Amino acid sequence: MITRQSVDQVLSTAVIEEVVGDFVTLKKRGVNMIGNCPFHDEKTPSFIVSPTKGIFKCFGCGKAGNSVEFIKEHEELNFPDAIRYLAQKYSIVLEEDNTISRDEMDEAAKQRESILIVLEYAKTYFRELLEDDSDGKIIGKGYFKERGFTEQTIKTFELGYARKSWDAFATDAMSKGYNPAYMEAAGLIKKRDGQESWFDMFRDRVIFPIHGINGKVIAFAGRQLQKDDKGPKYLNSPETEVYHKSDILYGMYFAKKEMKKQNNCYLVEGYTDVITLFQGGVENVVASSGTSLTDGQIKLIRRFSENVTVLYDGDYAGLKASLRGTDMLLERGL
């Protein structure tokens, strides 16, 4: 059977509007796209595609799901064959493992989708706090304004704010019916030792959502706001079913189109480096989110560009990482 890592790669790469667009003529309508449903006859379009959520839904016949579900239904394929179909579309080489059963694959896919749903909710929660909460507007947005970020830039990168409270997010999300087990699996909350209560992983921080290549939020980075805070300056989501840091470049979703167009990629260290350059008109920019470039990140760059301009920081750590990264890029033909 196909390995879970390969399934994850396909699911994170497939772009719902591209997959559906191969079969349905879609028109822009607000943040969504609309067209005639391919699963039943209709004269008035009731088939909606949500690029931000990565799903489709027909309000006529009720069919709905992600890219894999669409291919399963439209091409009458089972889950593994739908994954193979999408892998071929996106030139992904699949790895096989005969010890994995089909039921395990289906369960992993359900787990992944549930995690993505709670991550999407968390993004909305942090965004609303930044825009509507008094501390969010003063402290959170104040930080971004000090960095020179415009309102449009803040909106584009979906930047947010997390309250100082220990359990504000956990309490809010569970009151709306979100399963704490999936929130924990997403790296958003953690259970208190020996208790049945939960606490938030991101507290009193500005939030940088990390998007997968298809635009879905797969993780977060939170920057501390208090100078006397003893915690790490940046707190990142842990490795999860949907987030493998060594295979992700921050900003890739926003940069890929321009990277392909210019056949060049600017590689920087951090989140704010990407946002600052993007706002200044340099859109083909991504960050390794640290100083250690990986093979997985290089493979991702090669999908969109043959050339890389390394712009790491000028301190000792940055120069050392720049030399190491340049050697790795050259060795791999970039």
C-alpha cells in the first residue's frame, strides 16, 4: 500500500480548484468558486469550491469533500487509486509499504482532515482576536505595525494574536464542539498532568499561520511579545500528521506562482523576512524558518524554480548556514 508520508504529500499538494477545474468550468464568486455540478444535471449552478478550505460542496445533490473525494466520486476510483491519480497529476513519486492496510490509510486520511478542520478554526480565532479584541488591536496589531506591515499584508498572510490566558482557545473551541483530541493532535492544546483540563500552546503571542502548498493552514508559529518572557522567542507547532517542518518552506503558497514565472527563488531565514520582502514587491520569496536547509525543502524549491538566491542574515550563524545551504543547493543541481 501507499505510505502515509506519500498520502500526506499528495493531500498537501493537491489544489482543489485545479483538481475540480479539470472537469468543471468554475467562476469566481467572492472567496469561493461556483459551477455546474458534475454529479447531477442542473441549469442553475449550485456546486461550490472553497479554495481556502480545500473542499467542494454541491447544494443540489449534497456531495462534498476534498480533492481525493472529488476524484473518487468523479472517476469512480477507490482511495488508493485516487491518490495515484493525483500523484500523477502533480508529478509526485509514491512510496509503497505492503505492511499498511487500506483501513489504516482511510483512518489516517480521516485523522488528517479532522486536524485540518481544527487548524482552520484556530486561524479564524486568532485572526478575529487581532482585529476585534482590545489587546489584539493594541498589542498584537501594534507589533505588526511596528514592523511596517500594512493592513492588506496582515490580511494576506492571515496574521493573528493569541491571548495571555492559559485556556482561552481551548475553552472557546470546545464550546463550539471541536474535539480536544484533534486539537491536541494539531499541536494547539495540551492536557494538564493528571487532570481532565487543557491549556493552550499559544499564549500571549502574535501568530504566523504556516500554509501548505495548497493554501491550507497546517501549523502556526507564535512570537513572544514580552521581553522578559522566559519562553522561546518563537514557538512552533510540533510535527503532526499534516506538518513536517523539514518539508515545508514558509511563504511557498504565496511565492510559487512568481517563482515559476521568474525561475528564481529568494531564500531567507524567517517569517518577517518573507512578509517584508513580499510587501515590497518581491513575491518569489520563502523562508526555511530557521537556518538549516533540508533535502525536503530543496525538493520543494525545485518544483518551481531552478535558481535560488540565498539571503540569510549577516551574523555568524546566518553566514555559516548560508555557506552550508549553498553547497547543498549546488550539489542538487540548483
